[in-house]
Amino acid sequence: MSLNYNTNYPSVDDLRKKAKKRIPRFAFEYLDGGCNEDVNLHRNTSDIREVELRPYYLRKHSGSDMRTELFGHVYDAPFGVSPVGLQGLMWPRSAEILAAAAKAHNIPFVLSTVSTASIEKISEITEGRAWFQLYHPREDHLRDDLLDRAAAAECPVLVILCDVPTFGYRPRDIRNGLAMPPKMTLRNILQIMGKPNWAIQTLIAGQPNFETLKPYMPPGLDLAQLGLFMDQTFAGRLNEDKIAPIRDKWKGKLVLKGVATEADTETAIRLGLDGIIVSNHGGRQLDAGQSTIKPLKKIAAKYGGQIKVMMDSGIRSGPDIARTLASGAAFTFMGRAFMYGVAALGKKGGEHTVAILKRQLQQVMEQVCCEKVGDFPDYLVGEE
């Protein structure tokens, strides 16, 4: 797979700056912001970057291989695309663009229940390789129907979400009318007028909708009614009684996303889950919580032999991926990094972002003399 990319944007930070100039402010702030005072949003990345690697320059080196086996499939790199809600708001057809890039580069793409493309469309694009992330419905029949659709779409992995028992308090989104229920203000309309390319592309693609949920929505919902529908349809808080029937019904791999404690990891193992993603929802839910890298180290060290331990939240570069793998993660995921890429470069943004992350990670592996992804913990400073 070619790793060519636009040399004007060789880093995720470059893509973020371009995205900020290219899309309306309310869309960028929805993507970029955390909750409350953004403390945990920034701590996620800064704590990852305190991790140091030890290079071995005089060792024999026969080459570095990023390929990683996960749940019976060998991926070309140890990172994937996290589920992101309302992707089409940031750039039209973002979910489809990123799914296609993930398929081309052989990395996992995770579709959110509240993204703007359907399970069936993403399955078609990825030829049945996409994962599906389920927001837990209040009604069992809706849960079972979504699981049946994901199974029919041949999704190999189901991700269930535990870190949204309540919607995070996000001041920017409240000001911009993007809380539930959302609303379009005069300020937002003026921002759209200032981004004509985004407006034209959105007009061509059509207003973004929760495509997976369309069959369950009454026709003709306005924005206020949509908020009520979402509140009545989904219950974010998970517990053992809700997870057990999903485990019984779902025959593929089952992953719990949003884990932050050893206690929840032990529960996931006891319920027979196949993996966990240590995550704090990108710093969008609990500003007073820990960064993800801190619990990851303890969880991976204690439970990595019993369950696949993965991580997202705060990862912004190839070196960040390397630091996270060295800290014990078996695999990593990113949401904002890929959305910055698509918002900045449109159809080319997905493959561009994958390419720069692969190049950065490959350089780190070669620099420290790491031949396999699984060997990264051997290069962690402080470990012998």
C-alpha cells in the first residue's frame, strides 16, 4: 500500500489547523472540544508524551514490521479508527471516506450507532471488515435488531460503550446549539456562509442524519423532536445485567469501550468479553478523571494475559502510538486525528492520515531497533 501523502500537512497538528480554517466554527468545536474546562482533554496527550523509549543503536536489526494480529485478523498497523458520532457534520461523507481508507490500508474502522452512515453502507465499503459500536437501547427488541443487522453485515467485532452514562457537559456545544436537542442559530448560519466549500459539499451530500437509526425514527422529526427521540430510545448506563444478554446473543468478538478501572476490567473478563478499550471518550465526559495512559499501564500489566487491552483518547501521532504500545496496549485507536484529516483534505484526508501515522510509527520502530509491535514494552524507559 502506498504511503504517499500531501507534504504540506505532514502531521496531525497541521491537519487540525487546516480543518479549523475549512469548516464552520460550530462543527470544529464539536470535534475539537472536551468537556467542562478541557482539563482531561489536554492531560490525555500530555501524559502520553511523558512516556519515554530507550533506543538500542548497536543491535542487529533485520527490519521493522508493523503488522499486528488482533482477533484472528492480521492488520497492517496497530491502530484503527475510533467511533465518532455525527461524522458527516464535520465533513460530508466522512464515515464513508474513512471506512474506505481503513479498508485500503487494512486497519479497523469502528462505526458509531450515531454516525452518519448506516451499518449496511459501511459493511459494503469495507467488505464486511468494519466493527460496530453500540449505544445501548432502552428496549430489548431494538438492541436485538441492531445486533442482527450488525451480524448480517458481517461485522467481526461489536463494541459496547460504558463511558456515557450521561452526556458530558460541553460548554462550546451548548453555546453552538449542538447539545440535545440541537438547534441552528443565526450565528451558525453566518459561520456556514463563511465556509462556502463546506456548504456546497454538504448541500450535495444532503443533510447529515443518523442513518443507522433511520428505520426506527418516526418520519418528519424536527430537531427538538430528535433530541427527545434519542433520550427516550437510548440508556447510556451499562451494567452486568445489560451486558450478559449481548454476550449470549453476539457470536463474534465483543469489546467493552470506556474502561478506566481494574474493577471494570475484572467484570469484563468474568462476563466473557474478548477485549477492552481503555478510554475516557476523548476527554469529553469526565474532566476530573484520569488520563487514559495511567490506568492502561496497571490494567495491561495485570490483565493483558486474560483479555485484549487496547486504548484510545489523546493519541495524535506515530510516536504517541509507540508510547501507548510500550505502555502495554495491544492495539490503539484514534478519532479526532482522522476527522481532522478528512475535514482538512476531504476525500483524500483518510488515506493521508493513515499514511503519515504509518510513516511516523515505522520511523520510531527503526530508530529504537524494534522489529515487532509486540516488542515495544522492551523499549520502555524504566523497564528492564
